[in-house]
Amino acid sequence: MTALLEVEGLRAGYAGSAVLHGVDLQVDQGRAVALLGRNGVGKSTLLSAVMGLLRPTAGSVRLQGRELAGRPAHQVARSGVALVPQGRRVFADLTVDQNLQVATGRRAVGPWTSERVYQLLPQLAERRRHRADQLSGGEQQMLAVARALLLNPRLLLLDEPSDGLAPTVVARVAVMLADLRDQGLSILLVEQDLRTAFAVADEITVMRKGEIVHRAPTTEFRRDAALATRLLGV
């Protein structure tokens, strides 16, 4: 496998309080990695540091060998990384079309266009003239993913995409993300819902107290329920 994202010895935190304690992580080209762990262990902090929203105090973040650690978020985005944040954060007073137009104005050259996004998400196409605040939670999540895709990223970061969604909607989101993985998009997924993580990820990585404590192929991790209980409390 060819490494796309390589994180080595990453340390970061807030207001003098350390959260990440030397994180090592790798996402290979065309693969999906699910980052699991209990609340407060540093998963979202890691995504913020990779995305350039938080400046690391030490360590390396490389995308296809190019160092990104310490670069601002707009430069990280131009390098090929897009983030779907927790809580979706779409523009509530803009229509679906207008939300996508905002992303289109910043997009890199690549295969993702508004029309291709609508082909992937026909339910969103049906709502293209509705304001984002008129969408269901699941539709807003699809819009957030669509907006990220229009940046034509090589790596998609997702922070708790199942948060606040009904189980049937979570299942649809998982199918969408698995489809993107199958199309060759690399994904780093922070998730609490194990069914979503198992449906999307090729590899499971577990974080505890700001460190990576376990890595395994998803098929192997799923077979060891006792290990999952010990690491995650589920």
C-alpha cells in the first residue's frame, strides 16, 4: 500500500494543556481508517491538527510526503484535505445549491462537480432549492459531505458523521461513505457508532489518552468482542 497521510510523533493541545502525546497514524491511498476511542481522548483534536485548525507543538503531518504540520487550514485544504466537521455546520440560510456554489468557488481541479455530487446524492438533488435549515439532519450531513467533495480532496476527514442522526439515516450515510471509499477516496473517520465504522473502514485505530493504543484490520477487530469492550467500553 502507498501511504497518503503519515502522522508521526504529533503533539498538540489547548492553552498549555497537552492533548495529543506523540500520535503515529497512517492512511493509505484509497483506504479508510476509523479512529475510535472514548469521549475526550483526543480524536477531534487530531483531526484539527491534521487540518491545520490547531498548530501542533511537535511532530509531523505529511500528505504524500509533503509536510503540512503548522500550515494554516487554507493551505492544507489546497494540498488536498477536506474536513466534514461534527455538527455539519452548513450555511442555514442558503439553499442547497448556494451551499455548493460556495464550495465550488474554492474547489481544486478534479472529478467532483455539483452535478456529480447530485448523482451520488439524488435525495439532495431533489432538495437543491430548499434552504439548509429546511433539511433533515441526514440531508444536512449529506450536504456537508457534498460540500467537502467539491474541494476535490485526496483525503476526507469526518468527525462523528452519525452524531444526532436516526439509525436508518446513519445506515444511509455509512453506505455513502463506503461508496466513496470504493471509488478510491481516502478517508479518516472519527466515529462512535461501531456499525458505521465497521461498514466504512478497512482498518480500525483506537486512541486512549492522546495516544494510539491499537491498530487492526476491521475484519480482525470485529472478531474480538472482548478486545473492543476492553478498549472502548462497549
